[in-house]
Amino acid sequence: MSRTKYTYNIPAGAEVATTSVVLVELTAEEEMMATKRARNDPIRLAYELAKCSLVGLDGMEMKSSDGSLDREWDKIHPKVRSFIMQAFNQIHAPREEDVSTFLASRQVET
């Protein structure tokens, strides 16, 4: 399956070894797998969703199937994990004005 990849450059001012990360939008199945791995822990869910979205790190491909994703996630500097989580939210969350427009479109039938 071909998916859009979102590449983010880590700012030099962050003073970390990582230079770039690549994320993708998650499928519904991937979201469910991350939810199961979180085991009803909302903080862990945020990490699992962002981690599942990560497919590239400094030009290397990341995969959960070969264990590279879990190995590298544990090594990533906390600042980079925070950047990844913020990027995940930017990619997956609708803009506030779109949410407002969506909610204002409600129609009620009785």
C-alpha cells in the first residue's frame, strides 16, 4: 500500500543526534493495534500511536514487523519522541475551525 509520507527535520537547536523523522497517517487497523498494545493506559496510547506512525528515522526505514521500530524508539532522545508525538497530532487531528464547522453542521430529526 502506497501512503503519503511526512518528513520532518529536527532543528539543530534541539541539540540531538537525530536529524529527521518520517511519519505516515495510520489506518484504522493500525490504530486498533496501538490501542491494544496500550492496555487501557492513555499515556501509553499516545506513545503507541505516534510510534506506530513513525516509518523513518535519519534515512533508515522503521518497521514494527522486524523489531527495528521498538529498538530505535527506546534509543530516541526524549526531545525527538516529543517532536514525533506533536507531528503525529498535526497529521491526524483536524483543525479547530474544521471541527467547529463539522459540529455546526448537525441536523436533528425527530
